[in-house]
Amino acid sequence: MVGILQGGGSLIGADLEFLLTNKLGVQAGAGIIGYGAGINFHLQPTIKSSFISLQYWNQGIGESFAQNLIGATFAYRSKKWFTCQIGLGAPLQKGPALPENFKQPPVMLMFSLGAFTIF
């Protein structure tokens, strides 16, 4: 998957997924100053299907680190190439890239848009 907020909530990133069983997959990704990982439960016995995921997103690295969070998302996959996901996450840590007066909410929206292909 390649797209906006893919790869752990990166501005632009990519994820790679492998199926462990016909419905259970693991994914890891990275992008422009971010990385992430997830455990995916597919609704159909194929990697091309939509899934529910437990995601970890790390947004930023070093001095550009803004935050990291963990949450659950639903990812939609079309029959051809389009993918998007939406869910809720809980922030774990605030980084130096966020202003000191930024009040981190207890729950945050997680979302992404992109394209996928099967190798």
C-alpha cells in the first residue's frame, strides 16, 4: 500500500503486508519521517479483502518526532486498487516536534488513503 498517512501515519508512506494464515496478516511500513506496524484480520480469506487492524504509528523521528499512538482501524480495499482506513487511537508519547502548549487528546482519529497492489 502506498499513500497519504500510510507507513505509520507518515505524510507519504508505504506498507507491506504478509498473510500468516488465510485471514491473519502482519504489516510494517515507513514513509516521510514515520513508521508503523499492524496486525490485520481480513474479512475474507484473501489479502485483497478489507480488514480490521491493531495499528502502531510513530510519527516523526529524532527532533521531528511528534507522537506515537496505538489504535484500531477498519481498512477498506476495493476490488482493484483503492484503499482507505479509519479508526481511533490512543497517544502513547508526545515528542519535541509538538508545541509544548499542545494538549494531546486522549483519543485521536487515525486515517489514510492510498493504493494497493498484490506482488
